[in-house]
Amino acid sequence: MSKMEFLYRSHLDQETLQVWIEEEWLVPQVSEPDVTFTEADVARAQLILDLKKDLGVNDEGIGVILNLLDQMHSLRRALAGKSGARGSFPGEDS
């Protein structure tokens, strides 16, 4: 989706989006002359807003949390690739 649609759907302003991209909290796809965003980016932006506003997590904490979530998702993908089975992790339904 376009940057303007992302800003509308995520309820962010351009300045905040730029900071989050610089912090690498969001990593949009670069396609000249603009960037594009995915549904996952919208969900990630909502998570960041929830962490900041609802839970009071500071910027340093946001970076740590996002890094840990990214590591967890990478490990789950790697394990799913090795086992060849999705939904085989504890707490997941097939």
C-alpha cells in the first residue's frame, strides 16, 4: 500500500513515520520514487502505538521488544521449515 494509505490506516503523522523508519521499527519496501507498506506493517504500527500509549513503554523498550519479536518469528519460520509442519508449536492449532 502507499505511504498515504498507510498513514491513514495506522493513524500516524509523517514525522512519526519517518522517525520509526529511521529507528528501523518499520522497514517498508523501497520502490522508487516512494515506499510501500504491507498489512504486517499496519499491525506492527498498531503494536508500537499500543506499547507506547497503553502500556507506557519508552522508545528504548520498544526497540528491545520489536527485536525480540523479530527473533522469535525468525526462529519459528526456521523451525517450521525444518519440521515441514506448520501449527506444530505449543499453543497453536493446526
